[in-house]
Amino acid sequence: MLARPRMRRWRMAKRTRDPNQLAWQIVQEATGSASPPAQMPDTRNPAAVALSKLGASKGGHARAAALSPRKRKEIAKKAVAARWAKNR
């Protein structure tokens, strides 16, 4: 079974393919003269983001409190087995 490539959460700014422009851009970045890359505006709904953070902050603690030590151990063993079963 082939491992899936991991999704990248961030992307570097794309550089031009023209060698002269690329050289100019690298020099600008190295000397600190380059303008910072434009940031994409956050288009998420602020209410949904707040609700998500609220649920995420209490979900793990509530689940841990509800599980017995035996069940937590079984889940941990299953996770370790899945991790070691991957092709490396």
C-alpha cells in the first residue's frame, strides 16, 4: 500500500521561471529589500471560527474523562499498531 502525500498547510510564494527575474528576486529577498507577500484575506465566518474553537477546547477533555483507563489503553494500542503498520 502506498502512503498518501501529506497535505501542505502553507505555501511559499511562487517564483518566476525567468532566470534573470528569479536572480533579481532572490537578491531582493536576501538583502531584505523585497516587499512582503500579499496576505490573503480571512474569508471565514468569525462566529463559526469561535464556535469551532470552543468545541475543540473542551472535546478532548470531555472524551478523556468519559473513557475508562482500560478503553484509553485499547485506543492507544490501536493507534500505535496503525502507526507502525505504515510502510516506511
